[in-house]
Amino acid sequence: MKFSVPKRVRFHHCDPAGIVFYPQFFYLLHEVQEDFLEHIGFPEHQLIASGVGVPIVDLKTEFLGMCRNGDALTMTLELTRIGGSSIGMQYEIHGEAGDTRLKAHGVIVYSEVPNGKPMRIPDALREALLPYLKTPPGAQPHDQKTATP
């Protein structure tokens, strides 16, 4: 299942030509990650207040089309892997016509704040994540409870 959230391109996302300045996409991707965590009952600000965080340790991005000031976008997030402490995330940004403007794949690590030491993903969080885990076509869903980092 994919998590989906609407976003509007705002003036502060754009360069003087009114096109999203590429570093701003990383803010947008992090916002959808925060929105997702809140949606499944684990708001990032509460995780940090409890001494854990989910920093991005790897992010690969493919820019496929321009986004302009005022564009209505749909951002999606789907999980590609749930390990012992890491989570693979597939992001997409689509325009109003459904055209794909950006694809990205990131890895976050459940870890102690502020030292960054990886920790095992708690069972309650793992259970909340599982419905969003992508299963390749034709494959059987995997039991991710015993996966390794």
C-alpha cells in the first residue's frame, strides 16, 4: 500500500524562474516522511523527544520533470524493505495529470538521538509499517519480523 499526501508548490520552494530549486525537493521528501510517520501513529517529533530518530542515511533521486510555483502535487511513499534497524523508502512526486516528476529511494535508520547508534525497530512500529511494504509482482509477502539490518 502507498501512503499519499497532497502538496502545493509554494514560492519559497522556487528559484527566480518559478521552478522548484532542486534542494527544496529534499525538504518535501522529508515532509512526506514526517507525514507518513504521523499517519501510522509515530510522529517524528515524539520519537525525537523520546530519544530516538530516523535519519536518512542514503538517498538517490531521479528528477523527471519540472515543478512550478502553484503546482498541485501528489507525493507517495512506499516501503521497499524493513530490516532490523533500517527502512527502505520509495518516494514519488506526481503532477495533477498523474505525470511522474520525481522518483527517489532512501534508507532511514531507527537510531538513538543524538549519537546515532542504530537500534532495533520496536515491534509496534514494525507492525505499523508492514501494510506499506511493497511486495514485488508475483511474490509472496515476506515476514519482515525477523529481517536483519
